[in-house]
Amino acid sequence: MTKFSRPRSWVDHRLADSLEVDGRAYTVELVARRGTGAPGYRVTVVFLPHGEGEEVQAELPTAATTAEIHGRVRELAGNVERLTSLFREARGA
């Protein structure tokens, strides 16, 4: 897990350095950020393509605490089947 520098209202974690889905490679990050007007953190899994292509985002349920975010990171980090499923759901495939 890698934590990148963001404002205090953001929590970023690397879930996979290279996830291959449908012949393309993606770096996968979990991004949690405090929302305005809503308690807790909005949680998104972001698939960043290696090379050309568009970023894909999968929204997850809101997390109440940073401990909840870290639990999701442990659940998803390296879980190829779950990450692939989230990617395909986000793409509508």
C-alpha cells in the first residue's frame, strides 16, 4: 500500500500496480475524500490505463471513518477477481 500526499480530506492507496483487464493494463487506486454536505468519505476505485485510454472509476459505498477505508483497502488490495468485477461494472460490461 502506498499513501500519496493529498490534502487532509483525501486518502489515497494503491491497490494494484498492474491489473490486466481485457488485454489492457491499469494501475488501480482507491481514493477516499470527504464530501461536503455528507458525513464520512466518498470512496472511488480509479483504474488508470498504462498508455493510451480513458480512466475508469467505480464508486463504492461511503465510508464513515478512515478505519473503514483501511478495511476496504485490505479487502481489495491484490484481489484480482474483485477489482476486475468492479472495473467491468463501472464500464457497464
